[in-house]
Amino acid sequence: MCGIVGYIGTEQAAPIILDGLSKLEYRGYDSAGIAVFDGEKIITQKAVGRLKILENLTCGGERLKGFSGIGHTRWATHGAPSEKNAHPHRNKTGTIAVVHNGIIENYSILKKKMQNKGYEFISDTDTEVLAHLLDYYYQGNPLETIIKVLHRVEGSYALGIMFADHPEAIYAVRKDSPMIVGKNDKGCFIASDVPAILKYTRTVYYVDNQEVVELKKEGMCFYSIDEEKLVKEPVTVEWDVNAAEKAGYEYFMLKEIYEQPATVNNTILPRIKGNEIVINELGISDDELCKVEKIHIVACGSAYHVGMTGKYIIEGLAQIPVDVDVASEFRYRDPILQKGDMVIVISQSGETADTLAALRETQKKGFKVLGIVNVVGSSIAREANSVMYTWAGPEIAVATTKAYSAQLTALYILALKFARVKVIMKQNQYESMLTCLQHLPDQIELLLGQKEKIQYLANRYAGSKDIFFIGRGIDYAISLEGSLKLKEISYIHSEAYPAGELKHGTISLIEEGSLIIALATQPKLYQKTISNMTEVRSRGAKVMAITFESNKLMEKAADYVIYIPETDPYFANSLAIIPLQLLAYYIAIGKGCDVDKPRNLAKSVTVE
């Protein structure tokens, strides 16, 4: 949530900052602003709405002359979207400017103290407290001032700060909200995420908690909250610059849907050597894996749905009990962990606030954590005891597609690894499943080439008020993600239910013409699912079934059937989710929705 970009160097700052902010639009925002030092003073420009409005007001930044500045896209928490609440916020004299991602938890106490000292507030935000605190403690030394303020604020924050008295520098600060800095031969950058500056540099530094960075055009210095100088090693970003561009697609989401064959392949290839699964980066021996007696999977949103699928697969293949928790529940319920337990946290960004907090709570209890993440150098990647990267590349659309598929694939690989080391699975079954796994990218490619029926059904049901998803076992886990995709980007009310729960209240929601999407990829459950489909059809519903090509029973049980290629039923999610992603996409397009930036949502949820 929120995006921060800053620059200081030998080039005009505003165009670079606006360009960087445009690469962070996926994070979700409702207003934007920029501050630039013009040689005499800090000048600001703010706008409510899309970044394009701010770009037009500043002629793409050309009206704001200066070689240093900070910019921000705001996702409202304290105070409604408005120009007065948009960042940057300044002190009364306009000599200090600050942008902020996160929440200052003790802001109301601090605000009252500052008001008692005569400071006036013009916004409803928690961030304005920071501007006035910086003013109050400022005695000519920016670094000393920033550190004094940090000792007095509680909460999460990533900050970009400018002082008019020190135009030769800008400052970056981090605590529990993502922040990176980078440099090239023309200057230095701050940003909330890599895509913002990937066009300008591949050399980045990940700012750790409670660190301050002083950036000048010639380089940067890192400091601890105790003002001790730190030595940091740079990281070279390997992402393809074009991966953060649309490459001819109308929307990033469609591009990322079509990138899934390559993404799944990238997750599989490095981990299969001959007929063996090798996950060297884990740093966990086979003996240690063999001693795992229970697994806790902790995640949010789509990553949680990955965990739901993982539960069925790990329990089915490796005979290890698995609990799956929403991270915000896990972190507050004082979970019972025992010897032999493994905790796996899943996050695309590696910065998800609740998931990161769950990781830290687990480690406080003395247990190790395995992180499944996409972003190298992210907080979860750095703090987890072991890391498994998904190598999905940058995902820009708010609604995840390729990162979800990569996470699924990572759990397939882990499940097979556990089954192998525990000697649960026979050799012929193991080899058969490895073959199925390696065929998934080609099968996904095949499905993507058969989108016409999905487009037809999307056009037919774009005007729906409600759409329901049902399934059993793994099919229920697929239903959860299919329903989430639809509601996220089309704003159609949608729910997913275990098909066996229909008689326990859900069936009362069925009306004449209601669309029910039934997942049927588990052969042992076909007949049970068909019975549920018959129940809803008898009440006037239309049923769309998604099943394997060999399951011709669905021809009579459903109004529409979408077939997927044959694979091991444990891997069905990777194929069944493709038509569901496309259905959500084309329904949303038919309704005229912005599928990349759905209302009220953010890509990276870095606050509670």
C-alpha cells in the first residue's frame, strides 16, 4: 500500500519520480503528490485520483524544476482521499517535506502534544505528525533530527524526507514497511519496490528495520537508529526490465495470465535433477525434513488459498498433518507449536504485514520458519530461516495470477520431497508424478490457446448479480481462488462453498438463472459433486463445470462444461484455475472495470 519514490542526482528529479510512481500504481492508491527542491525552496504539487492527473498538472514533471525530490501515491487510512490529506506533508514553514507508507500507531498522543506546543494541523493524517515532529527537533542536523523522531514514534513506516536547509541530500527510513535504495552514475534513488527504479538501475540495497539512509548525488550512507554507520552490500536485480512493461497486452493481468507457463516452468526446472527433487536453497537436510511431524501454513488472500491446496496435497502424499491459517488469525491466537512442527509462510511480495508478524511470532516461540516468496531481499526472505523462491518475476496487476501458480508449484515440489524422504510413495508413483509436474507448463499453454468458450460465457454472465463456486477437497480450494478472482476485479458478489455444505443453508441463495461454477477434478468425488450440481439445477440454477477431458459424465449434469487436460488429480488446481482466471478477466472487461487496479485494493498489504 502506498508508493514512495525519491531521486537526487544530476538529472531533473520530477520526471524520474513520476515515472517511478507509475510503476507502483499496482500497489493501490487514491491520490498522489510530489515535492522538489527548486534551488531556493521545496515546492509541492498534489492531486486526488489517478497519477495521470498529477502528471498533467506538472506537464510530466517539467514544471517542477530541481535535481532532488520525493513523491508518493497514497492509499487512505487516516482521513478521506483529498488534496489536504495527500502526501508530501510539510512543516508550517515548508522547509521540511515527508512522505510515508505505514501507520503511526501513537499519532493521536503525539498530535495532542504538538498542538499543546502551538503546532497547527491542516490534514487528518497520521503522517503530518512526523512533519511537525521533525520541525520541533530540528537544530540543523537532519540525521540527528530523524533519529530523535524515530525514538518517539510507534508503528510501521517507510519514509522519504527532505530538508530545504540541506538540498544536497534526501533521506530514507524504514521500519516494517518496504523500502529499497539504489544508485547509478547519475544519482541515487529511494523506492517502495524494485519496479519503480528498474529502468534506471539494477544495483539496489535493501533497507533493514530501523535504518536511515542519507542519499546524495554521488552516493549514500547507512545508519542505525543509534546513529552508527553501517556497511551494506548491494544486490543486483536480475529481473528483465521488460517484465514490468505491458509488452503489447491491454492489461498487465492478461499478460501475467499468459506468462504462467514460463513461470511454472521457472519454479520447476531448477529443482528437478534427473529423477530427484533438489531444493538446495532450503538449507534443510533430508534427515531434518524426515523429522517433521506437522506443518502449519500461514498466509493471506490467494496465498492462503495456495495453502488450502497444499494441505490436501501434503496430507495425501506425505501423510503429514497440515493446519492452514489466515496470517492475521495465526498471529493473534497464540498458536500451539510443538517439537517436530514446521511453519511455512507464503507471500508474493515478502512484505505482507500479517504474514511477516506471524513469522516473527513463530520465531519468538523458538521455531524455525520456511518462507515461500517471490521477491529476493524482501523482509520475509531475509528473516525466514529458510527460503524457497518462486521466480515469478514482477507481478504488476493487483489480482495475482502467475505468482499464485508459482506458489502452487512450489508446494507440489515440497509435498513430493516430503513424500520421498519419508518413503511414503512408491517409486513408480513418484516418477509418474514428476512427469505430470513437468508437463504442467505445456498443458497451461494449451488451455490459454482455447479461450473462446470462456469469452462467450463471460459475455453471457457479465450482468450477473451473484455467482457461486462449489467443490469438494482440492476442488473447494480451487473454488476459493476462482471466487476471489471474480469478486476482486469484476465487483460481482461471489462466494465459494464446500459442495457438501449446500444443504446447510447455502442452497437458499439459489435463484432462477443463478450461475454455479462446479469444480470436479477429483475422480473419487465425481458422483458426490454431480449430486450437488443436480440439486442446484433443480432449483433453476445454470451450472458450469470444470473437469478433466475424460469425465464425460458432466455432459448431462452441467449446462456448460470446460475441459482441462489430464494430469494427476493432486495437480489439478494448476490447470483448473486457468479458465477461472480468464473468466474473471473477461467478465470484468465486459463490465468496463480496470482489471489491473481494482477499487479499494492494494497489491502489497504492508499495514494491518
